[in-house]
Amino acid sequence: MPSAHGATPCWVAYFGPGGSYSHRAAERLGESCAKLVSAKLVPAQGILDVFNLVRNEEVVYGVVPFENVTSGLLEETVVEPDQEAQVPV
């Protein structure tokens, strides 16, 4: 969806509640995007939903956790190394 200036907004999907590390990383990524175009955060119901939003080109970026305190490494977020980028929070 083009903005008034013709640039495509930077939509960032994330999994997790507001204030979670994924949400905070999505905010930081959105802040970086907003310097160039408008940004919008899109909450998703699950990790695979984030991947599907990106795959279906409904968002530009997706942010998911790769590990958590209770479960450790989250296998559904293991991706190929060239598809991964880490945003410090």
C-alpha cells in the first residue's frame, strides 16, 4: 500500500505481547524504517503467522524470538543463516 509520497510503508510483524523482546525489536526496526518511509507494527497470533505474513508479502519484515527462558531454543524459528538478522534490544 503506497503512502502519499509513493513509497511503500515498512510494515513489521512481530510475535509476542506488547513489551516483549520481540515487540521491542520490532519497534526498533520500525524506528529505523520510519526514517525512510512510514512504519507500522503488525501483531501476529503465532510465530508461523509472522513467517506467513512475510512470505505472503503482507509485511516487509517479521520479528520472532529464537529462544525464551522457559523453553530455550524455539525450533519453529530456526531459519537459514542468510534469512536471519538480529536486532539488539
